[in-house]
Amino acid sequence: MKKGMTAYWISTALLCSVYAAGAVMYIMRRPLVEQGFAHFGYPAYLVTVLIVVKIAAPLAILTRVSIRLSDLAYAGMFFHLLLAISAHLSVGDMGFIPAIVALGLLVLSFLTQNLGRKVASPNVPSAPLLTQNA
């Protein structure tokens, strides 16, 4: 197996695991999560929206029923993670660290997806370091 394909599948599996764990936590510990959202100044109904996102986005990436949908899921996750980093930094807690790690996994997964999939995404920039031989 090529390095690029390995990097894609490992980063994607880890990223999807982070999102799955987040969805489980949001479901199982909903009152605590809603309390945390109130601490950020966010309404409680966002928890429901994020549960759907944390389940649907990884499914779109893993199943890749549509390249456009998969790339849209990457974009949604990107903005979600940026907002999570910003929210945690604004209140001064350390919750931004897992979000930064997940953002790194997201970027690696997105940039290497054409090496790990049969049908390439036209939205992935080509770079000399991300060739099939790498």
C-alpha cells in the first residue's frame, strides 16, 4: 500500500472516530453538553444540529456516494472545527487542543483523498509531495 493511501485512510479513520465519539458524547451527556454550550453563549438547540453533523459528515466522507457531497462534508467539518477552536480560545479553556488535532487530520485526509480513492475530487490541489509515488 502506498504512503499516500495509508495517510488518507488512517487520517480519515481517526477523523471519523473523533466525530463519532463526539456524537456519542453529545447524545449520552446532552445536559452537560448543553451546559457547556451555554458557557460559550450558544443556544441549546445547536447540540441537535451538531449531533446530525457529527454523524452525517463522516458518513458522507466514508461512503462517498457523491464527490460533491463528500467535499461539502469536508468544508462543513473545516468550518465547524475553526469555530470550535475559536469558541474554546475565547473562553480560555484547553478544549481547542483536540479541535486543532482534528483539524490537522481533516486537512491531511482532504489533501490525500485522491490517493486513497478511485475517483478523484477536482477540488484537491495537486502538490509534488502528494503524488502516488510518495
